Amino acid sequence: MSAKLPETQTPSPNFIRNIIAEDVASGRVKEVITRFPPEPNGYLHIGHAKSICLNFDLADEFGGRTNLRFDDTNPLKENEEYVKAIMEDVRWLGYEWDNLCYASDYFEQMYEYAVRLIKKGKAYVCDLSPEEIRRTRGTLTEPGIPSPYRNRSVEENLDLFRRMREGEFPEGSRTLRAKIDMASPNINLRDPVLYRIVHARHHHTGDKWCIYPMYDFAHPLSDAIEGVTHSICTLEFEDHRPLYDWVIRECETETVPRQYEFNRLNLTQTVLSKRYLKLLVERGIVDGWDDPRMPTIAGLRRRGFTPDAIRAFCREIGVAKSNSVVDWRMLEHFVREDLKLKAPRTMAVLRPLKVVIVNYPEGQIEWLEAENNPENPEMGTRRIPFSREIYIEREDFMENPPPKYHRLFPGNEVRLKHAYFIRCEEVVKNEAGEIVELRCTYDPATKSGSGFTARKVKGTIHWVEASHAVPAEFRLYEPLILDGNSGDADNEEPEGEAGEAADAAASFLGRINPKSLEVLHGFVEPGLKDAKPHDKFQFFRHGYFNVDPRDSGAGRLVFNRIVSLKSSYELPVDAR
Ligand code: ATP
Ligand code: MG
């Protein structure tokens, strides 16, 4: 079961849907079964959301099922914290899996399949070290060199493989390899490793195993065991598909899953790779996996992005057969669209400057009527206090303004949103020459809603009444990674060359934006005093904000800016 498309959005056609539709029409597939298969070695990011939406939405559309499967074949990198976080994130996005599965639950069956391969002469125990295996694999232009252990007898292989399982051999001393073709133009078919020895405790199977299957062996078999019909993954696995099919064929599984590849999501202004995101967390560059600057689902949630906006974004970008980079601002566009009619609009002063309205009666408080959302009258109105002392935004005053500055400056008049016109009469400075207060006058005839037209002003600014103002912290964000489509070099091989990976990591760490977070202290309207974690508001002129779920509470209010109000970004014409 999964989240429904908003009524305005019809599913965009994509090639995977067409394949599934044909499979269903031809009767090849009776029930569509997909899976979302994260490795629990980190938190999910917005790229995973694309895969989640695709898998769940497609199965849903065809009345099928989707499993959440933990691809947990590497005990060294995986743990239970990640398992829990992944489940939370998938549910938060609005999806509920049909079965919760762990690849590690199939280890016994996978072992039996490996034994079957050995008996067929299709797999052998190899004593080469990982380094020697890499060295003898050949290159794109040269064939690989067959392992000296390639022709071991079936009996010897069965015996050694059993003893590998029983823990007789040290880590890394032996592997089980498929016997395919050392001269294959596809390097993945040059006797790939199927099993390796790792003496480590596994978060799900404990100490039961000390041999672990490789992705290329475990994945097709997990798909087959679950009856997955369409195994959808990202393009870097395209070259692995022949091996996927080889495993399915040679293991003679009962069901025959098929793999289809789509383009992974790359976004500007960030990195989408658990490996790099983990580095940011480990080096303390961000405040955990859910730091609002992170492109993780947890980070986006904490920042204030909504599941509806993320799903709408994922559906809009669609799937293709070639990689590209999507503009981060497109994601922002969808959250603005989602919050436009839902978030109440209020006033917040982020960098306060005190204003005393000298001709307003001392001690008087007036309650003014204000609309909660002019674009959505159903949200009603509220009353906000006004008095002799208010705060305005420091940026809304300039002592020596440039031409065409329409906000406050000495002698100039502006409109206070929902209230009156005020004119700046005097600037008060401290000994250091800093502006500490403005003294203004107001004109009672100009009250908002009174129909006053005798005089016009060019600027409207926001404010908060001082005696009722609620102190608040505001966190403003800029991109975490300085420009471009940074370290997304992760598009290559799933297991990449160690050297290249280190280079890419170093280059991306060099582009960290030192100014990605700005913390301000100001005021919000009294009505926000009891705002709850994840309440969302539009602050007049500042953008959309979310009450931070971690640091708010016990009298403290922290607002994360989700997105500013405007952007130069426009949806591509064909996407509107
Ligand atoms: P990462 O490189 O971030 O670690 P991964 O591919 O190793 O990603 P997995 O947990 O193995 O992460 O991925 C689970 C599923 O999500 C896979 O099917 C994978 O193809 C898909 N996926 C991962 N990243 C993206 C992305 N950027 N865009 C679309 N799908 C993705
Ligand atoms: Mg991975």
C-alpha cells in the first residue's frame, strides 16, 4: 500500500512502467513484485526517495506488492541504527512495505545455491588474496589470468567451502569464485567473487556466519527468493546485469526476476552518496545525519520538507536511461508549492531593531486583525498586538539610503504590515556610533483596512510588537557543498577503486561551504509561543520555516528556514 498521487498529478510515463505494462499484458508476470533494497550502512537520502517512489508507485499502480529488503551482506559497515532509521524514513515518505526482508535471512539458501554451483563445476574456492585477484582480472583491453585454483575438483571445492563456513580459515585467505570466463569483455564476468571470509559479528545473524555473499550473488538470489518480478536499480549496475542473469540461470531458481536500470538522481549543491554523507557526519562538519543541511530524508524532514513535496518532486523528475543533474531549486519549488496554501503566514523579525512610536499613547495595546493566509481564506484571521514599541528588521532601515530604497530612512514613511504608516523622525545611537533605536511617529488615519488613500507609500515592512514578542532562534541555510554537482563521482562502480574514491572524497571535502549555516536571534508573534516541533510557517518576506524538532522545547523556539520565498528557478517548460 502506498501514498496516493495528489489529484493534480498524473503519473508521468516512463520506460519501466511500459515494460511492466507489457509483462502484465502478455501474462509473463501475474503479480508485479518490486523491492526497495537499501544497504543499512547509512541514512537514506533524496536519491533513495526516487527509488522508493518508483518501486512503491509502480507496484501500487499494477496492484502488486513491494518489499523493503535490507541488503545486509557486509557486517563491517552495517548496523541496527541504520535499519531503524531506514524504516522510519520510508514510512515518513508515506509508504508501507508488504514484507520486511533481510538478505541475511537467506544466507542458508544462498549457501545451498553456492553448493549447487560448485557441484555443477560453476564455482571454485580460490586461494588468491583480494589484491592478487584484482591484479589478475585484466583490463578492458587485456584478458584476465586464470587462477591457479580454477580447476580444483568438485570434491575439494565442496570440502574447502564447507570449511570456509566452519571458520577454519582466516579472513581474506580464500574466496568462492564463479567459474565463468576470464577473457570476457565484461570484467564482471571474469570469475567474480561470490563469497568472502569475514570474521565479524553481523547485526542480524550474530555470529552464525563467517562467510558472506557478495552483492552480485546475494542480490539476484534475494530477488528470486522473494519472487520479485522487476528488480529496479541504478545505471551503474547495467554492466552487472549479465552476471545477475548468470546467477539466476546457473542457480536454477524457481522464479526468474529481471533487472532494469534507471538513472540515479544527482542534485546540484550537494552530494548524494552515503559514503560522503557519512564522512560529513564523522568529521563533525554537520550535526549528525539529520542536520537540516543534509540531503538525507532525516535532514530534509528536520529542515521542514514535506513528504508530499518530496514525492511530487520524485514523480516530476521521472526516470531515464542516462544520467543528468537536477537543480536543487526544483526540490525547493515543490516544497513552496506544497506549503503555499497550508502554512500560516505570520511575521518574524530575524535581526531586530527597536522602534519607538513617540506619538502612540504609552501603555496602550491595540489588537489588530490579520489574515492567516490571503491565498487561503479558510485559514481565517488572528489578532496581533500593536503598541508604542515594536521591532523591525535591521535591514529595513538605512541612514543613508541609495536611490530607490523604499524602506525606512530618516524622514521617510513606510507601511507597517497589518498596521499603520510610520515615519522615521530620529536615529538613536550608542557611544560606539551604532544604531540602537529609531524614533518614529505614526498616523492614526492610515490604519490597515480603513480604506485610507490620501497618501501612498512605496514600502511595506514587517514588525513584531515588543512587549508580546516571543524570542526565537532562526537558522538559515546555504548549500553545504560549494557549487556544481560535486562529489557525485559515486556513479561509477558500486565498489569503485580505492584510490579514485579517496581522490573524489578529498576534492569534495575541499568544497565544503564554510557559511552554510547562519544563526540569528530575533522575535516572532505571540501566537507562535506554543508552536510544536514540525509546525510550519511562512514568515512574511523571509520564507518558509519549520520548528526544529530537536532543539525546540522547554521555552526555547528554534526555526529552521526550509526555503526562502522566491527563487529565480522556473520549472522546465515541459514539466509544467
Ligand atoms: P550510496 O551510493 O548513496 O551508498 P547505494 O546505491 O550504495 O547508494 P543502497 O542502499 O545500496 O545505496 O541503495 C538502495 C537503492 O537505492 C538501490 O536500488 C539504489 O540503486 C537506489 N539509489 C541509491 N542512490 C540513488 C540515487 N542517487 N538515485 C536513485 N536511486 C538511488
Ligand atoms: Mg551501496
